[in-house]
Amino acid sequence: MSVDIVNNSLISLGAVFDETQDTTSTKKEDPLGRDVFLKMLVAQMENQDPLNPMEGADFSAQLAQFSQLEQLFNLNDTLEGLAASMESKGQENILDYIGKQITSEDNSLNLKDGKVSNGLFTLTEPSEAMITIYDYINQEIMTLYPGELQAGTHQVDWDGRDRTGVSVSDGTYKFQVTAVTESGAHVPVKTEATGLVTGVTYDSGHPYLVVDDRWVDPATVTKIWDPSVSSGS
């Protein structure tokens, strides 16, 4: 390849480089992207020995590498667009929860105006159960002894009073269920909570359902239904 051809190629590449800089000036700079590749290629050609210029095959190979790099960037842009579209669709689905009744994997109880939201727990076999209620600082305020229960799902029957019989303040409480068989073996307990979704909020970019003034991770939802259509299924 002659020196004139190399210089002409250098000028052409310089024009491409300037155009690339103009079109990407408003985008986030990528330290390992198109610009760096072009800078390295132009610098290589500027510093080559005029008496022993870059071989045509080498030059073509580097242009082919740039073409592959461009294709990868285009693919990455396509994937980012697809991810943004999926995220937007996911947010739309989250909004569909508003106005629906849900059951989620939780051990929360919400007390408001003297009424306690439904707390549920499931036993895998007949057991003697003990339910302990805690406030927001994990202080025990009440213990319930529903007695022997059959396998299945049961409701936490709490009237919003502490063990002295005094009504406690409105707020979110936690419950813990301990269950043992007649022989004294501990039984695994699954705890759930139900409530009406009244809104959606975000924390660090992650969506949460607002249910009875508490936040619920959508990933923990096990059942959803429209209360105006049915009482659940």
C-alpha cells in the first residue's frame, strides 16, 4: 500500500472520527467504545513507518474489527430498548393491582380504627398453636392460645388489645406462630396477610404495593382477586 493511499485513508478515517464525535457528544462517554477504537487506529497510522506502511490486509482486518464493534453496539442499543420496554410493561402490570384484594407471604397485622386486617397462617398437620403479637419495636404485647387446630389455613383472631385488656394504638404489628404436635414435635408454619391495594410506591427504583398503610413486595403475592366480583378463590 503506498504512502498516498495510507494518507488518504487517514483523512477518511479522520472525517469518520470527527462525525462520530459530533453524533456522540450528547451521549454518555464510553471509555472502551467507538471513539477509542478510532483513536487507536488513527494513532497507529500516524506513527507508522512511511517506508513500511501498514499492509492492506492488516488495514482491512482492522476495519472489519471496527465493523464488528459497531454491530455489537447496535445490538446493545437494541437490548437496552427491549429492557426499557419490558420494565415499562412491568410497571403497567403493577398498577393493575390497585383496587384488588391480595394475599401475600407476610406476618403483618394492620390495626386501624379498632379493626385488625386479616393475618393468616397455614399448618401442615394438626397442632397446638401459640400466636404472639409484637409492636413495631418487637416488643411483645399479646399472646393468643387458639388451642388445637387442624391442618390447613387459619386466621389470627386478635381484637387489638394488649394482655391487660387495653386497646393499643393504630399501626402495623407482627405476629409469630409456634405450633407443636401432640408428641411435642415442631410444625412448620406459613404466615400470610391479606388486604386491599390502595396504591403503588417506589423505593430505590423497586415498586411496592401499598396495602393497609404497609408496603408489600409484589414478588410475595400469592393470591389476587377483585373484591367487587368475588370474595376470593
